[in-house]
Amino acid sequence: RGRRTSIDGGGGFEEQELPTIPPLWQLGVANLKIMGDHTEGGNSTPPGRRGRRPSKLHLVMVNNLSATPPLRPVQNLFDTDYTPVIVRLDEAVFATGQEDLMGLQGDVASIATICAQMSFLIDKEALLDDETRQDNLSDLVREHLNKLYEQLHVECHNYMPDAHIQEVLYTTGLGFLFPSVIDRVQLERRACQGKVVTFQEYLSHMAQLNQAFSMSQQLRDDCNSNNHKYIAHQIALLYQCLSYQNLRTQQFKKRIEPEFEDLKRTTEQAAQPQLTPKQREWLRSLTTDVMEVVTDFNGPVTAFLHSWVDVLAHTG
């Protein structure tokens, strides 16, 4: 607080008190920037001269800014509702609902579960044997294979107590479906009278069926869209999915071929093209028929998997 001397109206002298100015160290860095940067890094005042003192207005503005909420709060992206992605890479192909294989039921499904896991590890073991590795991954794979082999004995004994493991595998039909397991545990292969589909072939065929079903479902849903710009491209992808030899879906390919060029012209004539009502109805009928056929495990499209259907039909 200081005093200032001035001349009053009568020619005399009077003293006035000046407002109290807090020292700079109490104002803080934010206040100094608002008043004009007098800090060491941005001081524009020539050396040896004092900067201008802050006014009351500056102090009021600084205090109000520090005490008021932000004009617009920024929403945290992680606070919004979203559906998390469920990762199932470490789960078994044939799910048992239990983490430990020691709790299986002693039936065909339990034996198939172990054989499926052994099949994956056998393929991995073969790849590792062809590589020069410095880690212990090969030993880890063999360790898991040995544990699964022990559990396979247990499940086979629970299913047929008086039979050898080889007899159980071929009685259930799993010995024909998992030939790599038979070779890995050094059992004798038996000749099969019918068509044998191995586990790897089974997975490949199921993937092809899923591709055809998923593409058909997507196309059927897109019939209700207001923009059919990419319908021709999607139909071409469906045609490719139906071209797998084992699917036996030539009748659907023949239904697509005469209609494709007309559909393509329709989708290329405007920025946001739409199919005609007749084309929509044709596409709905086609995709519905494909979805029904690829999910009918008694039909010709899934005949490739009949050996698996016969085996797994006894898992109930």
C-alpha cells in the first residue's frame, strides 16, 4: 500500500492511498501471462526498467477465470457405451464349458474334443521341427501333447472300460477323422470303406459354408437399403463363395449368371442407385434359398460332411 500526493481544488496538498498490489510471486504464472508476459523466458521489458503494474480489472478477470467452470466440457471417449470385442483365440474348437479337460464326460464329444486339440498341436509340432528355433516352444508343445494323450486314455476308458484306445477310436469313427492323431500316438491305421473327411478338411468346408451363409445374409439385409451401389460387387463375391467344388451349389450359380449384367447396369446408372422391386424380390429369394441349403446337414450341399454328422450324431 502506497501514498500519492496531489494538489486539491483549493491549492493545498492532499494524500491519497493507492490500492494494495500483491507481489508478483503471489499472482502465479497464469496471471502473469494474462497481464503481459513478464516472466524470464518472455520478458519484453528492457533490463533495468520495471514493468507496468497490473490493474484491478486484470486481477478480477484472472480470479474469475480460475473460479469458473470451462465453457464446454470435453467428454471422455472411454465413458461412452460400447460393446467390447470378445477374443476367443485361446478357446477350444469343441467347447466343453470347462477350463480343465479332467472334467469331461467320457463320451464321443469329449474324445473328439481332445483329438481336435491334439490335431492342432501335431500340426504345430511338425512346423516347429522344420524350423531352427532357440526357444523352448517345441518342448512346450510336446508337453501339452503328452498331457492330452494321458487324458485321451482316461476318456476312452470311461467310454468303453474294457476296450483298447485304438478300438475306441475306430468304433466311434474318430480314428478315421483324425488320422494325424493315430499316427502321433503310434497306432495302426485301418482302411475305411467310405469317404473319409479329415479334421482339416472339415474345418475348411465349414469355413466355406459360413462364407456363403454370411454373404447371403448380408445381401438379403441390404435389399432394404436406399443405396445399392455395391450390390453387384457383393453378388460377385457370393458367386465366388458358391464356386467351391465340395459345396455342390451349381443351381445357384446358374440363377445368378443371367441376372448379373442387368443388376450391374442398374447399380452403375446413378450416384445412389436402387434395385427395382423385381430385382429386390429375386435377390431375397436367392439369398434365402442359399441360407436354407447351406444349413441343411441332410442335403447335398453338406454331403461332404456326412461322415462327421454320423459320428457326432452320437454325442447326445
